[in-house]
Amino acid sequence: MSALVRIEGLNVALPPGGDRTLAVADVNLDIGSSEIVCIVGESGSGKSVTAHAVMGLLPRALKTVSGRILFEGRDMLTQSAEDWRRTRGAGIAMVFQDPMAALNPVMAIGRQITEQIRAHRAVGEAAAMRDAAVLVARMGLEPGLLHAYPHQLSGGQRQRVMIAMALSLSPRLLIADEPTTALDVTTQAQILELIRNAQRERQMSVLFITHDFGVVSDLADRVAVMREGRIVESGTAREVLDRPQAGYTRALIAAVPRLSGSPAPLAREKPLLEVAGLSKRYRGSGGFLGLWHGRREHRALDRVSLTLQRGETLGVVGESGSGKSTLARCIIRLADPDAGEVLFDGADLAGMGRRELRAQRRRIQMVFQDPFSSLNPRHTVGEIVTAGPRAHGEGAKISLARAVEMLKLVGLEEAVLSRYPHEFSGGQRQRIGLARALMLKPDVLIADEPVSALDVTVQAQVLDLLDKVRRQMNLAMLFITHDMRVAARICHRVMVMRQGQVVEEGPTGALFAAPRNEYTGRLLAAIPGRQRLEA
Amino acid sequence: MKEFLSRLLVRPQTLIGLAVFAAIVVVALGAPLLFPKGPFTIVGMPLLAPGSPGLPAGSDVLGRSMLVGLAYGARVSLLVGISSTCCAVGIGVLLGAVAGYYGGVVDDLLMRFTEFFQIIPAFVLLMVLVAFLQPSLFSEVIGIALITWPQVARVARGEFLVLRSREFVQAAQLLGESDLRIIFRQILPNALPPIVVVGSMMVGSAILTESALAFLGLGDPGLMSWGSMIGASRSAMWVAWWTTVLPGLAIMVTVLALNFIGDGLNEALGPRRRQ
């Protein structure tokens, strides 16, 4: 079988002063015709750099040192800029992770598709638009969408448009760089299906970059696992998934959280936190002064109730826009609910004045999603971790001593106290954020997607840490996530939310094994790699 | 800090700007030591050309040394430029921070108040203010600060609006930190870079404004400033070019140096540079 793309001994150098000299080191990879090859790896593994090198889109700071990239027998690395222009789009097309950034915000969708067609083929606008309409229909989108602008579409629709654009010139190779990472599970499943079908129909090859072994098992014919710029293992999907040879591959596969084996529900006790009928509406005004589209009202939370007892983890799962984060913000009063009550240890937080709230709030703390924005970049770790106790009047010496203890608990050393957040990895930052929250000795910990920005192996460590801390401090934990697999790993009970309402609620194991609600069933079915990895 | 300096000093314009500005500061500070007789002392015949004995920069219409006037003028320019900018940044940051942090009605009210200052022709307002308060160093500083603070307030508000929704600010709220502490300790350090850039540019424009006021005779009558030197010599412009051109050049070079520094700061602190 002759390969469509052959990467031979590719070395790409990082700018000097990095933690390693090569972004990609001695990579050899073949992509056969009409084959789906997945490159899997964690962040910084060089998987995206490899894909961008094939597309000829390396960032300026990165230079190819040696190696060859043969596309249909031609060496791409030695070809001229004009040849590159002809190859891109027509021969090789690419779908990016963030479709909002890849689409031009001031150009209608249809024009963006026809622009690309006409850049490569001598056709008129009308003919190109007819092609665009066919493509858009194949992607399962309404024809009216051709006149819409990117901001009017949902994330899934945008990604479909991107795929339509990529397919518009019938490329021989489609490169997809984490195209579903920013999408909900159900949308992700649809997009993967779409890519698979397009590949089959057009007999094209796909190079798919992902960090998720679930996606790999659903999609790939062949797999290459990358770590620190090198391919540690490659082979057919079956070989790599069923009989992984490299220890790293085994660790990666093992780190993918499974749906089974979730903790059993606790014996019922008097709840510590009781939320009843919590509602929140957002009023957005469309257009200038709200005159164009009239006033829009969005029900972010619709009569949500829940209970949470000491030592228990309650998972709140749902897709984006389901209201799960709003729920957390309303409980902790970062947003003010319109109706309902939040009984915490008998007192209603929802109706409390500022001063009372300040005293109660220290008992409910939060861990945030984004490890980069949740720590003040201008403060040292010491300042960050001691800020809570200091604000409540604790002496500097005592709180510093406690901070050292707390950092040890979350697995960090005393030496980090004088360092700044940018010196730490995502996982370490989440640990710092957790230490900050625990310094106030809270009774309730709200974790809002605490691991969704982390690599799988780090994700597993942080989840274990959260569980350990919950047991040690007998915390009640409200765990918000969009990932059912993550919820299954540490939650005693889960609550599924959709459009601001609770769809169903129950013990994690029982609910995931036999969902009563059709929506929950759909969410579970959409989890990538379910069949193979759960077996 | 080291990294910031190395980023700041890569551009030759920034280096030139800093060097020129430092030289002007030295001259301004050293003027009373170098020329203890002061700028108003008559030292010779009027309108002597530059290079005459004892008068390297010539003399003005009353026979005073241009060189001494230029050195003393630097004192006024820098003093007014820097102190009015400090006042403006102070007012602007305070109002902008409060508006951006609290949002809602507070923001609306403060921003309408800011716009009130922005819609009045600034220089007219300034002349009225200075004339009303009697021309003096103090009234010039207050007047210039009053017409320039809205720029800073706008920038500060924008930064605060963005930063207050960052998760570390929410975390600080949950930890029970007071609003004052969140504004000044959590958000302000992160909002500072663009404010510093705007501030450095404002020093230059404040110097220009001061010169314009002095030219019109609204400067402090007891002090020699570059603007008042031009104003006093404008009748002699055609017979003795140096009486107006030299102070004009001094203004130009100072403002240019400050703008170079501002550009350099913008490059070094701007988010787009961080790659």
C-alpha cells in the first residue's frame, strides 16, 4: 500500500531556552489513502506541531531541522510558497479546535465557503454558492445558514461549517486538530460521525489529533501515541488499544475514567445544604437598546432543588448552557437568585445581607475551572493561599504555618510559597486553588469543572486528591462537570441538568447503569469509546 | 522585572527617549546650581545671537540669557507635566476602578459624569478654570488634571470590567476579602500596564498644554516656562529666530522623548507582545 503522506525522520526545533530542544523528534508516520490516523498525546506532546508541519503552518518560532514530509510522493518541505498555496485547501485541508477563531466574524458563512472554492477553481460566485449549499446540506445544516454570521451559530454548527469548508475542494487529506474538544458530548458524537461518513464517501485520509482515547477507539484505523515530541507507540487501533506495548500508552488508557465503579451512595443523614426551588433568569437585550429583537429572557435555573450531606459528593452533570455553573454561582451568591432558598446549616443564604453572608461564606468554598485565570498572576503562592485567613483576621505567622501544612496536603512543597502562578503547570495550579479554598476549613466545597482543562493523567491525580481531601475533612462536595466519566469516578450521587432544570437525580452507579430519562440515555450513549473501553 | 527591562530596552527609540528625558531631568534639577542668578536677570543687550560671549543660546527681547531660561523652563514643564498627570491618574483610576468593579447604576452614573468632562471643549474649560483660579502653578496643574483624567478613567474602567469577572477575583470575594482590598490588591496590579502607558503619553500632552497656557499669558507669572518664553518673544520672531525656535525645540524634543518612552512601554507591557 502506498502512503498518501509519509513523514520521515521529522525534527522540529523549539526556540532556545525551552524545557526541551525539539518540539518534534524523529517522527516517522505514514498515512495511507482512505485511512484515519489518530495522533494521541497530552498537551505539549508535539501532536499539534506534527499536524501543523504537514499543513505547512508551523508558528514562526518553530523551525524544521531535518526530515521529509512526502505528500503524494512530493517533498513538501522543499516546495515553494506558491506550491503550498495550491496544496492547501485542495490537497490538504484542516479543521481547527476553535471554529470561532477560524471563521471570519464579519463575513457571512456562504461567502466564506465560496471564497475558498473560487480561490482554487475558475467558477462564478453563483456556481460556487450552489456547491456551498450542497456541502452545507450534507453537514446537516439548514440552507438559510449560508446567510448567517459566525456569532449567530452554535459551537457545533460552526464546526460543521468548518468541515464543510475543508471538504469544499475534495481534499485528499483532512487534518483535524482536536475539533471536538470545545464541544458537548452529544455534539461531539455527531461531529465524529460526520467526519467518519465524509471519509468513507470520499475515500479521503484523515489525520486526527486528540487527547482522548475514547475518541480514538471510535474513529481510528491506526494510532500513534506521542510523548514529549516522540512517537512512543504506533500501530493499528486494535493493537494499540487492546494490547498496548509501551508503559505510557497503558497509563494513558488506564487514566481514561470509566463509567463503572463509582462510589456507593451514603446512608441518609440530615443534609448540610438544602436547595429548594432555586430560579434565576437572565434578561439580555438584543440589539441597540433592546429595540431590534425585543427583550430576551433566558431561564438559566428553573426551580432546582437538591440536598447535600457531610462527606458526600453530589455530581451535577449537563452540557454547556444547562445551568450547572449558574447553580453553583447562585448557591454561593456570586450571582443572586430570583427565587428559592439555599438552606445552609439552617440559615438561608439566598436572602442574606452582605455582612451575614461574609461570615457564612467562609464555610462554603469553591475550586474553579480555569487554572490560568483562577490565580492572581501578580501574587505569590504564599499570598494566594493565605489571603482567606488573613481577610478573616488571622495572624501572618499562623496562616503561613497552616499554608505550609495545606500545601503538603495537596502535594506541593514549602518552597512554592514564594513563587508565582505562571511557574506552575495546570494540575499544580489546581492544587494551589484547592489549598486556597481549604485554608478556611470549609464545610462545603463547590468544584466547578475543576479537571476539564487538564490532561487525563493529571485529571486522575486531581480527582483522587479531591476525593482524599473530602474524606479527610469530611467535606460535602458539589462537583460540577460536563463529563459523565469524571462524575462517575468520584460522585456518590449525580443530578443531570438540562436547560436549567433537573432531569433526573439518583445514586451514580444505578443512574448510569439504567437511566430513567431519555436525555440521560442520550448523553451516556454519546460518550466516545464507550463500547470498547468499558469492556 | 529583569525580563520586563530587557523587553523595554530592545527598541532604540525607547533608549533614545529615556536618555533624552534623563538629560532634561538633570538640567531641570541642576538649573539653580548652574545658574544661581535665576532666569529673570538681565545679562546683556537684547536679541544677541547665539554664540555671543557668555550667551551660548543668545539673549531674549529684554536681554536675558536664553540658555538660563530654557533650563528653568524645563523645571516648570516637568513639574506641571508630571504632577498634573499624577493627579489625573489618581482621579481616573479611582473613578474608573469603582465604575468598572461595581458596574450597574454606579458605572452608569460615573461614566455619564466622565462624559460631561469629555464633551466640553477641553482647552476652553482649562482657560476658564485657570483664569478663574488666578494663573499659577497650582491652578495649571489642577486645570490640566481636570481635563485629562477622563482618558485614564476610561482605560481603568475597561480593565476593571474585564478583570473583575476573572476567577481569581471571584475567589477573593468568596474568601471574604473586602471590596477595597480586591480593587487595590487583586485587580489594580493587573490593570496597571495600560494605565502606565496612557500616563506616560499624558505627561507629554500635559507639557504641550502647559506651554499653550503660558503662551497665552495664563502661566504662572513668577516662573519662566518654555511657553511663556515663546509668548514673550513672538514679536521678535522675524528678527531673532532663536527666541522662539529654541523653546519650541525644547518642547518638541521633550514631548517626543516622552512619546518614545510611552511607545516602548506599550510594546513591553502590551498583551500582544507576550508570545
